[in-house]
Amino acid sequence: QVQLVESGGGLVQAGGSLNLSCVASGLIFSISDMAWYRQAPGKQRELVARIGRDGWENYGDFVKGRFKISRLNAKKTVTLQMNNLKPEDTAAYLCFMKIYTPEKEDSWGQGTQVTVSS
């Protein structure tokens, strides 16, 4: 069974930085897209950043150059470097991977909380 485990969340002051990490484990043949989403209380889940197997990236409009997504294929890991954090970035950040076992399986982590104080 595939499992995604996130780490790196926490409490930070506005303007600060955090680096989130997500590692996949289990019987995995390959991974195509990797992504980070976030969900704040009372709000819909939204895409933060997505990276394809060949390295293409896209970001939510609110990122505005503050975040950087990266992947380490050999370690089945995706990271999100977040800089210049704002209070409105406060949310649970969830990792997503499109995993082949070999059947396609959309997998989600449990989430890591990011809280930005003003």
C-alpha cells in the first residue's frame, strides 16, 4: 500500500520561510505528477504547486515567485520551499502524487500544518 508522509510544517512569523517535504513509500513502479495543495478552514482545497516527471512546473496565482517546488525521483520525494510567508498562507498543506503500482493511483498525504503569524 502506498503511503505519503509530509514533514516540515510549523509556526513562523510573516516574512519567514519553511521547507516542506513529502516522501512516498510502498510498492511503487513510477511516479508522474507530484504536487502540493493547501486547505484552510472553511475554504476549498487549492493547488499550490505542481511538477511533472520531466520537471515542468506550475504554481497557484497567489504564489507570485515566493515558493519553489522540487522533486527527487530516486528518493520518491517532493519538496516545497516557501519564502516570504504571509498570514494568508496559513493552511494545512497536503502532498499529492500520481503513482503507478502499476495501476494508476492518486495518492494523498495526511497534511502538515503551516501557521504564519503577523
